[in-house]
Amino acid sequence: MIYEKQKIEDLYLIKPKEFKDARGSTLETYRQLEMNKFVNRKINFVQNNLAKSFGNVIRGLHYQSEKAAQGKLVQVIEGEIFDVAVDIRKNSKTFGKWVGVILNED
């Protein structure tokens, strides 16, 4: 996988490598030990959700208080989305910054 730091602290763009053969393709979307090494701390990945949206939909704005904070891993398996992250952590070095990226099935 390719990991790219973003302009928000603790935000990364992860690009999986796809392996193709005569049967189709496969890709690895997450590897805990590799991620731990890249971010230099232990990641505790505890939940996976799958959402399907119709066209021209705003799915929602999500945040957590520090006590219930959790990371998000967003993946698009069909079509494309414009995904936006905004740093609203008042004590963060990147407070107020935002990143928007188009994610798609490729």
C-alpha cells in the first residue's frame, strides 16, 4: 500500500495496490502492522461499515468528542465520492485546515 500524509495532522490517503490475473483482481485494504509503523503508534481498528448512496447525496458530517473519538477508514468500491476532512480539534497544530479528495473505485 502507498501511504500519503495529508495537510491535516493524523490524516492519511492510503492507496492499495491491485493485483490482477486471469481470474480477476485482489487488493489488500488494511494491514495493521504496516499502518502502525507508518503512523508510529498502535492502531486499534474496531469497526467496519459499508454504505451505499444514490447520486448527488450528502452522507453527513461526523465528529466525535475526545472521549469517544475514533478514526475513519473510507473506501469506495463503486463510483466516486468527494470526501472532505476538517480539523476541528482546538489543540491541534492543523486546527481549521481542511482536505478534500475524490475517491473512486480505482
